[in-house]
Amino acid sequence: MTNYTPPKVWTMEEGNGGEFASINRPTAGAREKKELPRGEHNFQLYSMATPNGVKVTTMFEELIELGIEDAQYDAWLIHIAKGDQFGSDFVGINPNSKIPALMDYTGDKPIRIFESGSILVHLAEKFGKFLPKDPANRAETLNWLFWQMGSAPYLGGGFGHFYSYAPEKFKYPIDRFTMETKRQLDVLDRHLEDNQFLAGEEYTIADMAVFPWYGALVKGKLYDAGEFLSVQEYKSVTRWADELLKRPAVLRGRLVNRVWGDEDQQLPERHSNADFEKLNIFFR
């Protein structure tokens, strides 16, 4: 292994390698003027079916599964590999240029919401669902929601990047982030050994936030790293993930804004319940 000595002042080198090298820059802001489409519903979601995007589409589908028609939404694809997140309208919603981003037109003044955790809390409070009113249960839900928000970057930008996307494999970062990912799985496994869901007996936005990352990981649907991480060790996380995969809204939420994999598992845009019929997925 070649030792790297950081320069006194860092400067970006063009073509710095990696799958997203062509769009990564050390500056923020819009890179082109680009309007976003708007559909007929009060909620306009701009996203992609990465784990962070799936959190929000699952929440919408869970609300609709309950028969809440006011939760109908338009989901527009933001293809992050193509740099759609740097268009002017998208940056106007999320200055951090990350998906998902949501516009809520239900009131007199449009509301922008960015960061997936913020969107989940906004929708839960708006519709009075999936965020317990009991103070202790509410706190437990938010504990795990913010645990996910703080922990997943070590899984995604850490382990996922160096294990799957980095142009070269280096032992130190892979060892470092593998150790942390397994520690996080152990945290979840110990907790779920005594709890049906993350907040106890009630399914909440905490489960919706954690599942697309850690549930997908133990089910072999993230980074193709199940064997490497020995995910079979985490029996309670697997039990919980299997239970969530029985929920129709979870199955639908995973497909919205998805543009890879089998064609019958892709729904680039979502504008009504009927959009799922072409995928042979129906509402109960």
C-alpha cells in the first residue's frame, strides 16, 4: 500500500475516479437552469429509488393504503447519476442537491421539505399517522429515526462507497467501515430481539427510514454484500425485514422512481394507483 501525504492545501483533480466522479464537485448551487414538472396532486415528490428515496415513497404508499386519498402524490424521477439534482428548480427546493425533495401545495403557501427524515416527520404530523402521540413512544420513534439519519452515512458513503464504488479497493477504509456497519447491525439486532418494530409494538416512520438501508442490506438487496458481511448472523433484523416485506405499501414504495433491475420492478414515475397495474401490483 502506498502512503498518501495530504498536500498543504487540497485542490480537486479532474477525473478523480469512482462511479460519480463526473458529477462530484466541491461547490454547491445550480449548474443549469432546469424547470421541474408538476402534476395534479398537492404533493410533488422529486426523487429516485435509492434507500433515502424509498423511505418517502413507502410513507406515501402506507398513507394511501390506509385509504387517505389526500396523500396522493406525483413522483418525478431525479436521475442523480445524470446530475438532475443540480438543476435550478431542484436546488430551489433542496440547496443541498440531494434526493428526495418534496413540495407541499396543500396550504395557502407552498412548503418545501428536504432531507428524508424531515419529509417523514412532516407527513406523519400532517396526517396524524405513523408517529405515536404518546410522548414516550414518540420519543422512541424519533430516537431511531435520527439514529438512522446519523448512522447510514457510514453504511452508504463509507462502506458502500469503498466496497462497491471506489475505483480502487483499499484495505483500511473497507475494514473500518465494515466494522462500523456490522456494529450498527448488531445495535439493531439486539434491539429487535425484544421489539417487534423499532419503537416497540407499533410500526412507525422509524421502520420506514431504517428498512431501505439495513433491511435491504440483510436481504441481499444492497451492495451485493450479504455474504461479505455475514448478514445471516443478524436474525432479529432479518425477522423484522421479512415482516416489513409482507406489507403491500413497502413493496410498492421500493419500485417508485426505480430505473434499474428487471423491467417489472421499475416505475420511473408515479402519478396514480393505476400506475402499479403494469407491474401486476394491485391495491387491496
